[in-house]
Amino acid sequence: MDGASKDVMRFERESVQRAAVGFPLPNGARVEIPVIRVFGQSPQPRVVIVAGVHGDELVGPHALVELAQELTPSELRGTVVLAPSANPLAFAAGRRTAPQDNLDLNRILPGKRGGTATERTANFLVNQVLGAADLVIDLHSAGREGTLVPLSGFREAHDDCARQSALAAAAFGLEYYWMMRWSPGTLSTWANQQGIPAVGCEVGGRGTATREQIDLYKAGLRRCLRHAGVLDPPLAVAMPPKVWTQEHLTAPCGGLLEVLVELGQEVATGETLAHVRDLWGNVCAEITAPHPGKIMHTRVQQSVAAGENVFWLGREEDNPCYMSL
Ligand SMILES: [Zn+2]
């Protein structure tokens, strides 16, 4: 459990190792995380791919269990580590967070040894799954209550690690090239803080995973592995000049939600995007676009509480990594 480089499974050329690795909860019960290591010709480069950090986001877990069965050791130059269900307590509950403590795993990394259930999960991931990675990829979706356009992204920063992350995200190549704000406690920011390039992705939601969405993730992962030098043929990518960023639009009051726009739709400043009605039918809030942009996330659950997220409004801006080249 100590040290970022300690490994529960040792490198063995051209082999696949599957193991449930785990840790005890405060009450002594054991949590086990399924980890698949596909070893190729050499230990490095080592790409670690994580899904299920939020337990109700299912495109990533489906993509990873399939990819784990499809990758063959003889086609790999390095090592691919896959963790399809990184937060088993949240997955078991069918929720974003584990009911034991309701902490968001993607806000508290590196967690705490001897902490609450989610703090221990975070600490275990950091020490036993993510350690010694040359690239980390984190697959998400919207939760049950919403859905997202396909986004492959990197964290905003101004160093070489950010540039490498930005290139890997470009190799992943989903429809929207995305720049996430720097956010300590998240998996990708934690990785960058260790000097490990990281890609974060989003596709779909609603507690579902369509064949098309699973295939989008698998194809993006293969491109990323080619870019990382793990799979052939090599893939060189150019730094995109523009990125998408998002602003969260929340409901000012709770009630019945009527969404008036579609995912991916272009909207103008001042355009009405949704109404919230109280249970007498009166409109208590109108959500409008503060600037022109595209709907990157929309709530699908047709009720909302005050302060809850209804849309991500995306806009394109200059890519700082491109500007600093
Ligand atoms: Zn998520």
C-alpha cells in the first residue's frame, strides 16, 4: 500500500493478468477493484485507463471490459492497465457516489489511507492502480439525470505535461476537443500534479451505454494507445488551435423542468433554453443563454432542484497549448 511505484502484479512479457485488488473499509469489509493488465513487449510505456469513477456512468465500464478482452499482448509495445469499475461501492449502489459517505471520488484525490470509504478508494487508486503511469485516461459520462456530447479533453495548464495531455486528447479525437479547468482533487489534475499526462473524456449518460457510444470510446482509446507508442501503427497528431470550454447553467428554483433545446444545438445570446414551473403550473424560472454557444450537456430528468445543473453551454476559444508552442 505504500509508494506510488509498488505494483501488485509484476511484469511478465506478453501476458494478461486479471485480479481483484482491494482494501478494507472502516468496518472491516473488503472492497475489490477489478484490474486487468495487458503486458506487451516491455513494461513501458504504461497507459492506465480508468472508468466508473462515478458509479452511474456506464459507457466507460462497457468499453473497458470489451477492450480488455480484445487487446492481445503480442500487439502491444508497453503495458495497458484497465480498471473498468474504479468505484465499486458507487457502482453497486447505481449512484454517482458511494452511499457510505457520499463523497465525490473525483474531487478528493489522493484521498486518505485510513479515511472514509471513498477516501480509501481514492488512496488505493493512487497507490495501486495509477502509479508509474506514462499516461492516464479517465472515462466519464453524465449521470442518470443527464446526457453529454462526446468530449475528449485535458486540464488547462501551461507546462509540458499540459501540452502532452492536450496532444493525447487530440489523438483520442472525439467530436468536441475540450479544455477542462484546473481542479485539484480530480483524477486528471492529480495526475498532472505528478507530472503524468492525462486525458479526460465524456460520452452520453442517462444510466445507459449505446453500442455507438461504446465504440466511440474504444476507437478513441486505440488511437490514444497508438499515439502513446503502445499500439501500431504510430499516430502523430497536430495541436488543435481551438478548444471547447463550458459554463454550467443551473436552475434558480426547483420544480418541473421543460427543456426547449437539444443536445449539440447552437443557441444565441438571450435564447430561452428551459422553463421551470412550480406545481401550480406557474413559470418560476426561465433559463436563458448568457452568450452564444452549443449545448454540450442537457438534463433529461424533467424535474430539478434549485441549484442543480441543467446545461453545459459550450463555447470555442483559443487553445493555450497551441498558443504557447
Ligand atoms: Zn463522471
